[in-house]
Amino acid sequence: MTHNLVTLGQSLIRLALLSLQSLVLMPLLMPMMASAADQDPVIAWDKIAAGAMVLDVRTPEEFAEGHLANAVNIPFEQVAEEFAKRGIAKDAPVVLYCRSGRRSSIATEALVAAGYTQTYNGGGYSTLVEAQKTPAK
């Protein structure tokens, strides 16, 4: 019986510590989670209209088949390294997109991890084109 009470007490302490850890870490992780999951085309277009850099993270071949006007093409695997190489300011507003939103999510997470603070995952190219206020190139 004593062993069961000790085990129960230890379990409750572990649960309390996990809950406390979640409360402490969640505010730190929320910005990264939010940026990776953004994907609202209306917000993306508002940010673009306000002057955000438009970043297409698809392959050069996909980019050549069609892209948003004024988009810069940097494949998602190279985005953080290329931003650093180009000296892009950490607070520069950037809207990223790809075919479906998966690669732009990965690229957004890489930029946030590298210290970029104004990233927005615009999601998929066709979704953005459908919601577009100006014609695609």
C-alpha cells in the first residue's frame, strides 16, 4: 500500500512538472507554430500589398512554369542560408509559398529558427492565385 502511494505521488509530481513545463514553453513555441501554419491567402495578400518580399520556395522548374509577380525563387532547403548570404534583414517582412504549403511551412520554420521575425506562410501557389488581387506573371 505504501509503495502504491509513493508511485501515485511520483506520478502526480511528474504530471505537475510536465504541465508546468508546457505552460513555460508554450508561449515560446507558439510563434513558431503559428508561422508554420499561417496559410490565409487574404492575410498573405495584405502583407504583400504592404511591401512584404514574396518568396517562392519551389524548384526553379516549378517557378519557371508560373509564379506570383515580383516573387524571388529560393528552393526551401536553401532558404535560411541564402537569406544570410544575401544579408536580408531579420525583421524584413516575407510571405513564402510553394505548391501546397508544406515546403513553405518547412522554410518558414527554418527562417524563424534563424531569427527572422516577420515571416508568413502564404501556403499554396494556386490558392494564392485564386485569391489574388493582381494578375500572376
